[in-house]
Amino acid sequence: MRIRSYGKINLFLNIIGRRKDGYHDIETLIQRIDLFDEIEVNIDKNFNGVEIEVTCNHKNVPNNHENLCYKACKWFMEKYDLKGKVTIVIYKNIPVFGGLGGGTSNAAEIIKLLNEIYELNISLEILSRESIILGGDFPYSILGGSILCEGIGEKIYKLPSLSNKYVVIVKPSFGFSTKDVYENFNIENMKYNINKNHMIRALENRDFNEVYENVSNTLEYSNVFGMDVIREIKEEFINLGADASSMSGSGSCVYGMFDDFNKAQNCYDEFKNKYEVFLTKTIDK
């Protein structure tokens, strides 16, 4: 069977502090977008044992036990004492090393599919809570939609949907690793965090102008090499009529949001000769 795995953008991302375990506490509003990978999955439940095979058409995605789909599948099958042979083929469309959550989204869809195929009937809320062991982005990726995440991603709160807003995404020629971006972020030099309550209130009131005013990403103050290009792309987005622009997650993708489709299309056309670029929209799924 063939399933879709959707990407995301961060409407805001605040860094609250550094934890003793080396991770950072964050506040972020994550929004799913209609940019997706496709995954072909075959499951033989009659196989006596556990065997997992993963392949991907993108050279920078591992085809072994380092792949997040492999890790998620192995974790789920061991946790629930399942047997079977699982073959996974990933067809990438979401840029890698871009901050759009493609790898985690791939793996989250595998977890949900296994839950369905093996008829375990585990609620998404439980899967979301338990999957934090695989990484901080998993709880959101299981649920999707518009969600406020806190801590390292384990504290999640469903918010009113921000759907059908046009989003242009630019991927520079380079990518960032999450590890590098956080390691080069000095919290003492941080300029500001937005007040999350302003964004929550704006969504509840459907005040999209205030939503756009609060779009931001504190990680843009990381000293990782290439961040100057991110700022240049953001400025170009605003000059091309975007209602808001920000880096997504730990980058390197930058997005612009639009109420007007024609402005979004024009922006896409201006960028497409210089960068890898996508025209998509926000969704509630």
C-alpha cells in the first residue's frame, strides 16, 4: 500500500533555556502543510520473526538501521510483541535537512499504519505520548494539524486550525543539521522570544494579521554558517509581498505565508530560478 507523509512549518519557535541533559526547552507552534512524501509499505504478518527493510530514492537518506522509519518500526514491533516482515520504500519530495520534519513524519506514518494493520486500536493520543522516546518531533507528527509544543516536544496542546493559507518554501543549496544549529546558538545573545499567548489568542480569534505579526524563529540567531543567507531570503520574501516569513525549525528552509494566491504564485516564480522552491498550503490533518 502507498501512504502520504506530510511536512510542517514552525509558525514560531522560542528557546526557553538549556537543560542539564543538553537539550533545549522550547515553545513552538507547529503547522502541517500539504507538501508530502510518498511511502510504499508491504507487511507480511505471517513471517515468523521480525525483518525490516527500508530504501529511499534520496541519496542523503539512510537505507539501514539509521533510518527513522526503521527505528520507529523496530520500536513499535518490539513494544507490542509483533512479528512480520516490513518492507518500506520512501519517495522523497520534502527537502532533507530543511526543518520541515519529513523524516519524523515518515516514521510517524509507519507507526500509525502498523497500529492499523495489526488492529491494535491504540489511540493517537497514546501513540503520541509514547513516541517521545524516538525524538521530540514525534508527538506532533503523530497528531498533525496546528499544535503548540513545549518542553522538548512532549507537552502538546491542540489549537484552532490555520488551514488554507498559501505557503512558498525556499530551500537553499545547503542544509543545516539540527545539532549544529543548536550547538551554535548562544542563549545569552538571544534578542527576544515572542509571547506565545499572542499567537494563541490570534488563532482563537481568527485574527490572521496578528498571526503573521508573531511569526518568528529564535534559532535564526544561531551563529551556524549560512544563517546570513536565511536572513536575505526572508527579506526577499517580504519584498515580494509575503504576509510573514520565517525559517522553519532548525532550517535551512525558509517560508513565506500569503493570503493571496496570485502573490504566492508570483513569489514562487521569482524564486524558482535561484533555489529549490515549493508552493503549498497549510492543512488541518
